[in-house]
Amino acid sequence: MRVDWLSLLDYRSYHTLEWSPEPGVNLLIGSNGAGKTNLLEAIAYLSTLKSFRSVPDAALIADETDAAVIRSGITSEERDRLIEIEIPSQGSRRTQVDKTRLKRTADLLGVIRVVAFLPEDLDLVKRGPAYRRDLLDDIAVQLWPAAHLDQAEYERSLRQRNAFLKAGDRDDVTLSVWDSRLAQAGGRVVARRARVVETVTPALSAAYAEIAGEAAEAVFTYRPTWDVELGSAGAADYAELIAKGLEASRRHDHERRATSVGPHRDEPGFAIDGHEARTHGSQGEQRTMALAVKLAAHRSIADATGEAPVLLLDDVFSELDAKRSSALGVALPAGTQTIISSARPEDVPVSGRSWQVADGAVR
Ligand SMILES: Nc1ncnc2c1ncn2[C@@H]1O[C@H](COP(=O)(O)OP(=O)(O)OP(=O)(O)O)[C@@H](O)[C@H]1O
Ligand SMILES: [Mg+2]
């Protein structure tokens, strides 16, 4: 699966761009602020329908314009597709696939799969748990696009339950209606997280060893806020346990006026040779783990779907020491469209088609 061509209109620093990347390795070279990350962000947007910088859509629209448009021709084994996304400053986003307007934007998910690695992802292990929850949930969407609906439903139910608690109303009959909705959606979210862990784990130790240069057992960990051992239970079983947890924390939640139990508070992590990486890992081990997770996710998604996702590496090599940088270069998957950005080409240990990014253009 690959991006055959990309066309941007009033997207961040690009007023008009037509770009046809190579099927293999592409190197985007340009000085700071040239627009390298913007370009990778636009490609990732095609896959996830959100910015990988966690900013609202409005930030993507070029200054002093009314709408950003991303268009792209996608080549995949299944079939080639034309994706068109318009992000207006007023009104809602419009998406088309092969000139047909999608009823739900989320139906675009899965048309192109992307795994992105950003400089801040190197801190994935030691950052707050929200980043690791997002990691699992984002991989779930790449594997099973419908996961997005469960996640959105969970977030909606959570907002409603929190709004009810904030209002200070102690009506437990109404609260139990919110509990039940939250638990149902939460059960599905957690079941998918468990399947992501199950799917990616087999590739994790191998990817870790490739980058570290020595064998180690690398696994996911999961510390829930409710009483569960993450495993192969079904969504309904998880839902029941979340419902119990919610009920038990009711008094506390009334006092805090917020929901203290559920997948939105759980803490995913990683262990290396039996030690929790966040609390026991060295800085180098943590960074190696972060790289390994993304590589393993890429391989697992490729295996599960039969097609390698597009791999985006934003300025990652300059952040690594020489040993890890060359190990990552060697570990990069073959047969994968890979787009690497860097301000310093000498930092990138792989060869490929080189592109200069400057003045809102790619040459
Ligand atoms: N909505 C927008 N409209 C116009 N310009 C924007 C918008 N959003 C960001 N920019 C500009 O895009 C530029 C940043 O681009 P980008 O982050 O892609 O740079 P980069 O090449 O990745 O740089 P670095 O090497 O520092 O990471 C900045 O100059 C910023 O002002
Ligand atoms: Mg950048």
C-alpha cells in the first residue's frame, strides 16, 4: 500500500503542492521550518483523519485562507483509490473516496494505513499514560477501522457521565444509565487493546533485539483502574467488570465530580526482561523500546492485513546515538513505502530518493 501522489491546497505552509513519492524510501531534506513535518502530517491525516500533532483541524488551514484540501492517489493490492478531504474553517469536513462523498468521515479509515514515528515518540515510555493509551487505540484503528466508533462512543459517554457528576446531582438511577453505556463502550475499547497487545507482542522482542543489539524479552504491561487481568476475555466480560468498578467508585466519583475508573485512566506500559520500562529502564532502553514498538506495530499490521502500511519517520535519526541510528536503519522494513524527514541528510543511515523541501515546494 502506498501513496502514489499527494496534492495539497492551502494546507499549513503549502499553497499548492503536487508530489509523487517513490514506492520505496524517500528522504525529505530541508532546513528547520521548511515544511517537512507538515507534509508527513498531511499523509498521516489521510489515514487517521486527525493531526499527529494533536491539534485541532483549524490549525491545518493555511493562514488567511478558508479551507485546506488534501487529495491523494493510493495504490494498494486490493485496488487503487482517490481520496479527497476538504477541511473548511466554517462547517464540517468533507471526504470523498473515488468521487463519492462518504456519509461518515470515519468510513475513510482503513483506505490507507500509516505508521508514523515522531521525535516525541522516543519518550513514549516515560511520558504520561495518555500517550500509551493513544498508541494502543491508534494501532487498533489501523488494524480494525471500526475501533474508531467504539472509541468515539466511549469518549462521548465519558463526557456525559462527567457532565452529570459536575452538575452535583446525586441521582444514582440516572448515573447507572450512564454507567451502563460507558461500560459497554469501554468493554469494546479494552477488548481491542487486549487484541492489539496479543497481535503486536510476538514481533516486539525481535524488534527490540534488532535495535538494542542484544536479546531481551520485551512485552506490553497494562495496569487497569478496575479489577481485571488483560487477556482474551470478550468485550461483554470486560464491560461487566468496568460496570462493577464504576459502581464501587461512585461515592468517590461524586466527590471528585469526575470518572476515576475505566479505560481512559488505565496505564499501559512495557516491560524489558521482567522490569517495568517506565520505572526501571535506562533512558537508552526506554528509547529502544519506543522504536521497537513502532517497528513491531508496522510488521504486525503488515502481517494481519497482508499489506505493509506506509512508514513515516519524522526527524528521528538525528535524535539517536550512532549505534541505535544505524540499527534502526538496518531494521527498517523492506517492501515498504518509507518517508523520512531530516534537516541533516548526513544523519540518515539509509539511501533513497532525495527530495529538497523549501519555500512551500518539494523538488
Ligand atoms: N496553518 C498554517 N498556515 C501557514 N503556515 C503554517 C501553518 N501552520 C504551520 N505553518 C508554518 O509551517 C512551518 C513549519 O513547518 P514544519 O513543522 O513542517 O517544518 P519542518 O520542516 O518540519 O521543520 P523542523 O526541521 O524544525 O522540524 C512554520 O514556519 C509554520 O509557521
Ligand atoms: Mg519537523
